[in-house]
Amino acid sequence: MVKYQTQSTKRDGKQRRFKSLKTERIYPYEYLTPRALRAGIREYIDEYNTELPHQTHNYMTPAEVYFERKVA
């Protein structure tokens, strides 16, 4: 069964990820420069994509799902 996402569910997912980024990576740290802030965001995104399994992806990371589809 294919599960379709509406625009509002996609937006909710983006809002949740952005809220997680802010609460886990931006607010707890005091970045002194824009460059340091960008590096912190980049680290969070890399961790999110490669280390955190997601329930919607059957507990695989987004990177595992992406590369599995490319190979198949």
C-alpha cells in the first residue's frame, strides 16, 4: 500500500526537523561567527542523514535508503 503525503504533512516534517535543528544544535551552543554556525549546522545534517535511523524508513538512515535505491 502506497502512503501519499500531502503538502501539509511534508511541511510538518520540515518544521519538526527545523525545530530539532534549533533545539539540538543552534540554541545550546554559542556560535561566535557565521562560519562556526554553518559548520555546526553541517555537522547536524550529516549526523541526521548518516547516524539517526528513522521510523518512516523502517529504521534505516536516510543515507542508507538513498544509496540502496541508487544501487537497486
